[in-house]
Amino acid sequence: MANHQQQPLTSKQAKKKTRMFIISLLVCLIALSAYLYWENTTIEVTFLEVVDFAIPVDFDGFTIAHISDLHNTEFGQQQERLLQKLVEAAPDLIAITGDLLDSYHPNITVAMEFINGAIAIAPVYYVTGNHESRLPELYAQLREQMESAGVVVLDNKAVTLEYGSSIIRVLGVDDPTFSAESDQYEDNEQVISAQLDVLLDDQSAYTILLSHRPELFDVYHEAGIDLVLCGHAHGGQVRLPFIGALFAPNQGFFPEYTAGLYRQGDTQMVVSRGLGNSSFPIRINNPPELVVITLQAD
């Protein structure tokens, strides 16, 4: 029987094999980098229907474009790609649920490029996020510019929208880090509960709350809010197949509220995956998201 022994690679063969391995590795890295760039710069539009018997018939079909966690990210020159998505959605209202600025690289000019474009499309309603609370002086400048542009800043305020003979109430709460002693659940719960107690003076109207924090869903439910729009979780930043979100601030690993529509009793909550990044610079299996919500009277 012949004895087939593997012959050792010659020096030339070894160098060729090493070179092929390096080239293959570089091709894989380039392909991965291109994919991650595409995924982190391509805006995904998610359409959701919120069905509720409490929605007035006059508001049936009312459309809200939900923007969250832009973090000074730029989508084309003067935000043209993001604004074009808004034009195509043709919303009745644009809701911004915080972190328009990013505390690590704040830029009011970039924030206002989006605001000036958005206000020309539909009325804009805005609440703060935790990143604005870290930038009190810059946020004060941004707020002044936004209000001059026509944005309704809902800093613990409520407004009434009228369509036909019907009304709905739109409420907004500042991020609790503006006044809470810490960024712990108990302190945030106490702050938001107190704010909602003041704002909920009309229990008969359908209420939409803009708030940055999805982890406070129990608080919103206990207050009797009909619909809550939130962000903050960035979709979990990394989303794993068959598992979902990996990590979210104030929720930890495998968080519960990161994307989509949730329901607890008569309260529904829409959580946007957001558009930008902050301290963690990339998204994986989690493209930037514009949420378009249509109210449906049941």
C-alpha cells in the first residue's frame, strides 16, 4: 500500500497561501464596512396603524411622522434625504421625541437644518431627551431658534388639536434628567408622574404623549395616557436574529421596549429605533428609522 504523506509547503507556496489569506480577509473587511455604512445611512420607513375606539372619528386617518434620536446625524446636504422621506409621508404632524442634539458633538446648525425643513412640511412638536439636558446653554439657544421657526416645544405642556368638531390633546414632558436627582428608574418615575398629574386636566379627550423614555411605560399606563411616542433605546443598537435588541440605556441587556408598538391595557406606546448614533458609533441589523403612524378610529 502506498504511503501518501503530505508534502511540506515550499517557501513560495507558503507566501502565496499567506497572500491569498490576507487578500480574502481584506475583501471581507471591505464588504463588511460597506454593508455597515449602507445600513447606518439608509433610512427605513416603518408604517404603523394605531387603532383605538377612543380616537375621534374626525381624526380617523390622521398621520404622525415620529422622529427620534437624530443626534446631529446628517442625511445628505441640509438633511435632504430625511426631509424627502417626510415629504413622501405627507404627515399631518411631526413629533420629535428628544436627542435632536448629541452631547458628544453638538451642532445647532445641523439640528436647525432639519427643523427648518421639517416645519415647511407639517407642524412640528418637540420634547427634550437626556442629551439636551447635558447641554443647558446650547439647548437654550436651540430652543429659542426652534420656537422662532414655529416649533411647539412641549416642556411639560399640553395643547389641543381640533379637527371638525373633535379634539385630541397632545402632551409633552421634558426628559426627567432636567430635574431628577439621578437617572435611576425611581427618580425618573417620580418626576414624570408628577408632571403628568399636572398635565392631565381633561380626562375625556384622547391623549397623545411625547416622552423620550420608553422604560417608563408603567407610569404612562397608570396615568391613563392613550398613546405614547418614545425613543431613547436606539432599537437596542445591535439587534440579534430571533432574539431582538441587545442593550438599551436604562433597560440594560435584552431590553423590553426598543421598537414598534406595545400595549398595556388601554395605553399604546410606539417606540422609534431612532435615526442617529451617539457614544456607540454604529448600528447592526438596525437601520435608522422614520416611523409613520396613522390613527384609526375603531
